[in-house]
Amino acid sequence: MTGKLTKTITTFILLFFIALNSSFAISDSESTKVRMLINLMDYIAKDYKMAVSNGAIVNEFEFGEMTEFSGNASKFYKELVISNAIKEDYDIVKELDNLQSLIQSRGNVTEVKVSADHVKQAIISLDLVSLVPASWPNFSNGKSIFEAECASCHGQAGNGRGSAGVGLSPSPTNFTDTDIMQGISPLQAFNTITLGIEGTSMRAFTELSSEEIWDLSFYIMHFQFGTQNDLVGTSKHEIELEQLAIMSNEELIAENPALDIQKLRTTNPSKNDDHIAIAKDLLNASEEALRKGELDRATTSALEAYLKGVEPIEPRIKASDNKLFEELESAMLGVRTLIKSNPNEQEITDGFAKAYAALDEAEILLGEAVRGMLMTAALTFSILIREALEAFFVILAILSILQSVNAKTAIRYVHGGWITALIFGLIGWFFAGYLMNWDAQSRELMEGVIALFAVSVLLYLGFWMHGKSNAIKWKAFVEDRVKGLLSKNNMIGLASFSFLVVFREAFESVIFVSSLTLDGNPDSNIGVLIGAIVSAVVLFGFAWSMLKWFKKMPITKVFLYSTYVVLALAFILAGQGIHAIQEGGYLDISSFPLNIKWTLIGLYPTYETILTQLVVFGLIVLLWKVSARKLVKS
């Protein structure tokens, strides 16, 4: 490969990781200010009514706090802008000024709450800090932490009457007081436990991990319903974790008066019920909007039904029943296509019925008995083999060529690239909870962009190899180019490319395999380990055999067969890349008249994916002919 391509690949790798880590760009001190800003808005919205009533100050201390809090909020926001953690938003600045003015003039309680909530939601929408736990909190762990760290002041029953809390001013919060707890969200509790409250005995619990603080924050929400409801188990939830984390009881009821708040605050969701229910509710909203002719709302709800309801559980479905996974994906894709086709009433009914039926099947599948260790191992093996094959053949093609010219240094660079990618994948395993809750659109976009970039590199690599499949050309290449290849920075390009193609598959594998351990069964972890070991042995054994076979093959055939493999993978990844971007909602979907779908070769029933693959196929044919003519002339 040329030095220019090397620089292109390396630059792409750097840009990719810059983009990947953009959500972690702010420092710890900036993150603290963001949380403080959100927390201050919560306090003002909740406590201002205790400071002012009908335009008169009823509590000087509380009013002083409200004035101080609103001033600090403006100060924190300005500091975040100055440090370039965020870009200045005039609407937020204007609302912060309005909030200060309302408080100073002893404004209406409702107006102050609306203003504070507006600022809070604007800051939350910037997505600067994590606002939800990686997985559903553990009530049992929360209870243990409460008894060890909090009960001394807040009391074993959470009523604020602990022995260590006697005489404290202000008194420890009474978690059984429904008037207080109606306006508190787990997020506010999380921020308070993380940051503490200046000027009070409520210190920051820096020794606790984020996971432990979320467990505690969700646990204390149950006290308002009485200790008899302590840890009552699981039930079907109507809303998702994000809403339950960032919204107070008041906000939840205002949005949906039919919600059973006690059930939501005192139980964890039954396995999978939350996502299936979310998908069905959003599909229902999409169907209603479509029947009313509200196409934008119908499209948005249908996309959210996939991203919020289906996409988080897709790995588990795919791991257990790949056919159902494809049916469900097609049904959800079909709904989004249907919306744009000006359907009649019967077409709407039929189209949405397919999606509901697929969701019903998924609910039954995921609600079945827990898998045994051997079944988990078998599923892990099938996932890893399936995900690894594409990258495996690319790396094998490159290694076979380098092996044929005895380019030992270059071979080490290629091995270094894919091994580094695997290490990143193993690291990702320990952050699987975060990856499973990472914005679905971002995941799809990342997979799609990497796939399309790989297509361009594979096309170049394929025709570079094809140009060396002629014996005379090969002789000239060995004499004139091999030494140059090994003495330049091209080996960095080889390492970067091997990293890229393996990292894409490692990332997906972590998502899929980690889904097999979400049932909490210890045997699942052992099964995953067994499956991973067996798949590694099989892949390495196959690779060793293939490289031995290539070594006995004439070098021109090595180049020719490697060309076939690389160009075929370029064709496959072209379809998969466009499909991933469509799933993320970044590209429109136009259904192909024939429902042809073959995921093995990246074929999906949309005009966009099919046309992309046809373009790639046309480029392959064209460049092949051009390359063949050059070989004839030589």
C-alpha cells in the first residue's frame, strides 16, 4: 500500500477515537459543575415554595438559599463556557437570567419551577454527564449501603430520626414524607450523594462507586410507600430506565396519570418486559399518528420504537434465535417504510400487525427458562465465529501475502494491529453495561461508518493484489517494491487497517455476548468463557491450517485468491454499512419491491443498500477489466 493510504487509515483511526471519546471530553471538575448545575435547578424547583408564598418571603433562610443557588447556577454555566466544556447557548443564558430575576422579585412559584425545569432539561440535553445507571439498580445492594452509611442519620426506616441526626440543622431528610419525595428523582438523589450539600452535614460520598450510588438512590425512593413494601420483587414496567431515573413522581404523573408510581419505585422490571412494552407503546403511538396523517410524529415514534425498544434487546434475540431477529428487524424496518408510502387503512393495519406479532414472539422467547451453561457456551461460540469470519478472512489474506515474501516485520505489525483490537474488545467487556446503554443511534452510525471506510480500503487492497497476480508483474514487484514496502511507514497502515477491521467485529461481539449474561445466572458467565475459549481454539487452528496451505501455493494464486476474498468482503460490508446507518435513522429507507434478504452477503430489501452494493459491484467489474488490460500490456 502507498504512504498516502497509510496516512489516510491512520488519520481515520485517530478521528474515530476522538469521536468515540467525545462524550468523555469534559474534565472531572467540569463534570462536577454540570451535576451541580442540574442539582441546583432541582432544589430551586422543589424548595422555592418553602421560601416564597404569594409574593412574600415566608422563610428568610430558604429565600437566601434560593438567591444563592440561582447565582451559583449562572456562575457555573459561565465557567463551563469559558473552559470550552460547552458552547454558549443564548436561550440557556436568558433563562438563567430570568430565573434569577423571578427569585429576586419574589415571583410566582409555578413560574420559578417552570424556569428551573427548562434550564435543567436544556443542560441534560447536552449529554455531558451520565444521567442513568448502566443497568437496573440492585435494591439489595442499595439497602446494604443505606444501613451502613445512611441509617445513622436518616434512621433505619428512612424517617430522618437516626441517632446521629439528632440536633443537626437542617435535619436529615425524611424519606417517608410523601410531600418531599414527590418532587425528588433518583438523579437528584444521585447528585446529592455524589456532591454533598455545602453548609450541611450531608457530605459527598466519594468512596462509593457510581453503581453503588445509583443502587442507593433508587433504594431510598421506596421509603415513601412504607417499609412493608421493601424490596417486593419484579413487575412489568410501563416506562424505561432513563425516565425513571431523571423524573420525579410529580413529573411522571404529569406525563402519564395512569402510571403506578408505587410499583415503579419499589420493584425492578420483569426481564425484557420494559423494552417490549416500550416498543409496543411507541408503535401504537406511531400507528395512531399515521392514521391522523401526522407523518413526522409517526416516523419519529417508529424510529424510537426500534432504537429504545427493540435495539437494546436485539443482541439477546439474535443470540437465541437469529431467524426471529431477522423477522423482527424486517418488520420494524417495514413500518418505517410503510409510513412514507401513503398507505390505506388496511395496509396500516397489516404492516403494524407484523411488527406486533414479531414483538410478541420476542417476548415469549426472552421470557423462557434460563439457559444452561452448555447452551450459553454454544451460543457464545456461534456468535464469536459468525462475527469473526469477515475480519478473519481479511487478516488471513494480508498475512498469506506477507508470509509469501517472508516480510516478518510487516507480519508483526499486522499481528500487533488485530491483537490490540482484541485487547480493546476485552476492555470493552468490563464496560458492557455502558455499551448496552450507549445511544443506539451512535452505535449504529459508528458501525456503518467503519464498514464503509473498510469498503474503500478493501477495494484498493483488492486491486493492488490483483495487479500482482501476474508472474512477470510479481517478479518486478519483488525486485523493486518489497524492500521499499518494508522500509517505509506502510507497515503502520497495515497495522491500523488490521486493527480497524477486527475492532468493528470485537465491538459487536462484546454487545452480543454480554447480552447472554444479563439473566444474572452465574453459569452464564462460565458458559461464555467456555464458548470464547473453544471459538478461539477453532479460529486459530483454522488460521494455522490455511496459512500452511497458502505457503504451498504458487504466489500468483495466493494473490489471486486473496483478491477474491477481499473484494467479496468489500461487497458485503457496503450493504451492511448502509443498513447500519439506516437503522440509526440517519438515512431514509425505500423498500425494494421484492423482500430479498441475505444478511450473510449484506443484502437487505431497500433500494439504498442494493444500489450501494450494485455500485461497488460495478466498480469491481470496471477496475478488474482495467487491471486485466494492464496485465496484458505488461
